[in-house]
Amino acid sequence: MGTVILELVAIAALAILTLGRARADLSAAGRGAVWLRRAGLAILAAYAGFFLLFGVGEMASGDWSGAGHLISVLVVLMLAILAGRRPLVGGIVLLALGIISAAAIIGPGLATGSGRLTSAALLGGPQTLSGACLLVAGLFARRGTPPTG
């Protein structure tokens, strides 16, 4: 539940920073920047699919509490839509959100069990990785130079 609250705060921040502004044009930055934005959004889509799998699976087996996972699907999709509009800002917010989510799950002190580390990686990892891809794409778009490679 704590990660959903953090994600709702991130949605509010992204909405304030992105809505009313034009979508970032990555065409001048080259195909690499466009690919990085798509990769970042694909990671978020897979993350939403992860929650969708659990939600539908639990509801199909008769446990209607699985509908709670559908809230996470909607939250992640909103993050993806807003971050896709402005990759630089979206990348910064998602990167911070992933790091804060993972740190909140691990808690104070590094002497944790493998269950906590796995949870932190599953819940904070996709946001961090997606945020890094979007951040780099946004930086290339801001510079207007294509990435080499």
C-alpha cells in the first residue's frame, strides 16, 4: 500500500510538470533516444502486466481481493502515459520513485532477509530501470544530438 501512495504522489508531480505542455519531440535526437523511450515504456508495460497477472489470477480462482492489484495496474499505466509525454521529467520522477520504493521496502539497516531484497527488486527495479531509460532519452532530446552506438 505504501508504494501505491508513493506512485500516486509521483502521478500528481508528473501531471503538474507535464500536462499543458507539448509532448517532447525525440526525432531530432535520433533513433536511439526514441528506442530508449520505447524501452522505458515497455518496462512499465511489463510491470503493469505483472500486476494484471496476479489480479486476474486471484479473481479467477475466486479470491476477489485480487481486484486490489488492478489499482496498481491503473497507477502504473498513468505513470507510463505521463512519463512518455516528457521523458526527461518522467525519467527523473520514476528513477526517484524506484529508489525510494526499494529503500522503503528494505527499511533501515542492510541486514535484511532475501525476501525483502526480492520484494525491493520486484517493486522498485522496473521503475528504476524505466526511469533510467527515459532520463537518458530525455537528455538526448534536450541536447538534440543522437546517441552514438
